[in-house]
Amino acid sequence: MKYLLLSACSFLCGVAVWAQPLRAHLWESRPLILAANRADAPTLQGQLAILTQHQGEVTARDLVVYQIFPEYGLSPSGQELTPQQHAGLLKAYGPFSADQLTVVLIGKDGTVKLRQEGLVAHEALWGLIDGMPMRKIEMQREKKRHGAPGQYSGKSEQF
């Protein structure tokens, strides 16, 4: 009986893991879930506009944006999520407000770093991400790769 119960639990846990599209982003990207009651919600459109205006910063911070609605969801590429993926996100990160935009930031380690209702200013989002230990390491690597401003890079310049 123990083995049967263990097998059933393993199977069900496996289904839940496969239903999680965010698993593919673990240690690679920072998923940002935008959950709204409809695709044309003004706060959702405002948050998307903020992210679009600062696309370079979004890319630099390895953000990938998921949109979640009551009946369906969209992946970062704009593809509709499968019903299992949608249900997995709702189960893992819901419930979401029925009348407000809910913003959920997930770190590269898979943990929730921010959960907020309403618009999130880009400065607040960048500040939160840039304060994360993994992001600090990324910035240090980038600084070494490109050299800090005013730092000798070893290349001679011609005038």
C-alpha cells in the first residue's frame, strides 16, 4: 500500500512540475507574471507600456513576461499557454485579484521576490532586481567584461 501511495504522489507531483512553464527559466531568467481580469485592462496595458518603454532594461535583467487571465495565459513569446500550464501558474502563484493587476516577480532561483497589486514603477522593479545577490554578480561580471567607466581597458585609443 505504501508503494502504491508513493507512486501516486510521485505521478501527481510530476504532473504539477510539467504544468509549470516557469521551470524552464530556472537559473536563466526572471519571470514576471502580470495577472489581470482581461487583456485590455488599463493597468495591465500600463504595465506593459512601462516594460516596452524600458525594453533594454528588461533584457539586461533577463526578465520574461507572462500574462495570466482567468481563462487563459500567454507565454513571453505571445503563445497561448496550455490549459495545464495555465492551471499550474494559477495554482502556484494565485489567487490573483479579480479587479486589480497583480504583478509577481520570480527570481532566477524560483522564489517569489515581489507580489504587488497595481502598477509597479520601473525604478522600483529595477531597484529590487539590482539588489538581488545573483544580479549583483551579473553586474560585476558585466563590469569586468566591458570595463568600468574611466577604467583602463588595455586598448590603445587613437585620436
